[in-house]
Amino acid sequence: MGSKKLKKIISEDKQCLFQNYGDRLPVCFVRGKDSFLYDQDDKRYIDFFSGIAVTNLGHGNKEYRKTLHRQIDSLLHTSNWYYNREQNEAAGLLAKLSFPGKTLFANSGTEANEAAIKLARRYGLSLHKNRYEIVTFTNSFHGRTYGGMSATAQKKIHEGFGPLVPGFTYLPFNDIGKFRKALKKNKNICAVMLELIQGEGGIVIADPAFVREIFDLCGTKGVLTIIDEVQTGIGRTGALFAFQHFNLSPDIISLAKGLGNGVPVGAIHAKDFLAAYFPRGSHGSTFGGNHLACAAASAVLKQVGKKSFLANVNRLSRFFLNRLNHLKSEVDFIAEVRGMGLHIGIELTKPGARLVSKALDKGLIINCTAEKVIRIMPPLNITPEAARAGMKILESTFREEGGPGANP
Ligand SMILES: Cc1ncc(COP(=O)(O)O)c(C=O)c1O
């Protein structure tokens, strides 16, 4: 049960830190290289998790490191009292790679969503004093601050924190009838916010027809569309942004996770007309978009935004989906394999925590969300060799867990 070194680290954790993450997996990573992480005893692991879809360029990426070193040597932070070339560059890249519009930087996904919620409300309230309601969907996840948490339609996230921020209407995901009805009945809706692939909810993909009709209805009623791309963005799904797969023109997208490849940075990017609803003094952040964060974001966007980079993500995606579907035919506890790009879920017929621990023992990092869904989210530039080696471990872990009939 772990080395002396690890025991000491765990004991310090229990003594010094809030235990809101419970018992963590028994490992402490101390360095990383490409798609590999190394623990306190220098054991090597293949990374199929990317720190929750964050380190999309892997660990120690050469170009990214060069940019970061340069920025650390020149300037980290000045605040938003001053102009900032790195913000301009990152925002310019976002506009070029997503849609023409304006960017506002934050520090995390939940803060990006707070900004999106506040912006949508100011827009709605400018039209009518009661027009501040926002529709979100069951099983969604939008963050842990009060706005993000209130937008999240999952009871377990709310527990013990009430009263929540008022004005959120939760509707069933992929049920267009309910959405149509709600929009017809309720004139106070100013925006709808959704993930196109629900990540924390278990890699649940939105039905394209559902999303198409949402956008059509919102377009006719002047209701804003907010796509939460915190997990799906920055190449994770094989397009730079998931909305591009669905051929949509959202009013606002929120970003974080992969945007900084590990340097905390979030953002909203919105159509130009919306910038008027955040006038001087209406919103802000001390750290939001500081020089380091934005240098990191630009370094990421320059690499991930390349067609050849995304083509490779899609090649890798086919490899993973093929192997996983084959595995599904071999063991009897996989209900479904689904995903886009390298945002892949293996839905099990039973809880997945044990598989995560077993894979970790064998040197593979995977994750389980929504209790039964194993998430496969390797760095987007994982080499075919590392992908194959990781899949071998995954397959043997699953086979040992049970072939046909082993787990009735
Ligand atoms: C879709 C989505 N939105 C928002 C968030 C919150 O991001 P953060 O943890 O950076 O606040 C997450 C985090 O998992 C997410 O997956």
C-alpha cells in the first residue's frame, strides 16, 4: 500500500488540506514528459486523462515551454488597469479560429461561465425587467461557484449549499418537445446554456437535431445561445470547438481547461454586439488574462489550431474507438463506447472505480465519471506507440475484470 515517501505525502495531505477531494488515488506525480507521468518513486504511467482534459499538448511540450519560459523571464502580471499585448494576441487567435467577436478572460471554467451568465442576464434585462432566466439541461456540469453550480442541473452538486441563484430552468437533455414548450410559455428566458458533449455527466452527446432546433428557436425569439466548451473545446473532440462539428453559430462560448494546457486560464468569446452589455466597471478580475495565462493560451492555440494537428486527433480517435469497440465485444460489462475525437466514454454496466485503481497499478491513468463511465482523454498529441501501450494495459485490465459470463 505505497512507499514510505507516499505514506508521508498522504499523511501531510490529511493534516494540512481540506478533505473535499476525499481519499485521492494513491499516487503523487512529480514530473511529466509527453504522454507520461512519473510518481514519487519514479514509476512511469501513461496518461489517458490529461488532468481532466487540460494538458492537451501533453507534458513538457517544446514550443509551449519555450513561450512560457520567455514570458516568465519578461513579465507575469500587471492587472487589467493596463493594456496587455498577450491578451490581444490570444483574443485575436480565438476570434480567427472560432468566430468574429470579442473575448473576456477569466481564471477557470466556472468563472468563464459566471461571465457568460452575467452577460446573458444584462442582455436580457436590457430588454425587459423580468427577462433573466436561463435554460440549462439535466446531467449538465457548469462549475462550482454559485452561478456555475446553480446552472448545473445535478442535485448532488447543490447539496447543502442552498439557496441557489434564482432564474435557472432545468430541462431534460435531448428532449426538444420540452424545450419548445418552455420557450413558448416563458417569455422571461434570456439564454440557453449547454454542453454539446456532457463531460462530467458521462460523455453524453447532444442529438444534432435537438441542438439544431434549439438554435433555430432561439434565433427567432432573440434568446442567446451559450455553448459551454470548457471540456469540449481546444481540439478535444477533433474540431477546435465542438460547435464546429454541429455547424452552429453560438452567441457565446465559454472556455478553460485545455486553453492554458495547465496554466489556469478561462475565457468567454462572444459575438461583437454583446460587448456593449459589459460596459466599463460591470465585470472584471485581478488575474483574468494576465500575461502568463495569455501567452500560454496563444502557444496552445497556435499548435492545436493547425489542420494537421486536428487531423491527427481524428486519426487517433479512430484507433481508440476501433480498439474499444473490439474490447466491448470481448467483455460483458461494457454497455456502450461513445465519443468524438479524444473525448471518449466507455459506459459500464457497473461502477468503474475498481478498474481505475487496477489500471493505475499497472501504470495507466484513466478516470471514471458519472459512476459508470470510464473516460479516455489522452493528450491530443499522444504518439501511436504510447496510445497502443496504454490500450494494451486497458484491455488487460478489462479482461481480468471479466470476460463473457464472469460478472453476471
Ligand atoms: C463543461 C464544464 N464546464 C465548467 C467546468 C468547470 O470548470 P473549472 O473546474 O475550471 O471551474 C467544467 C469542469 O469540469 C466542465 O467540464
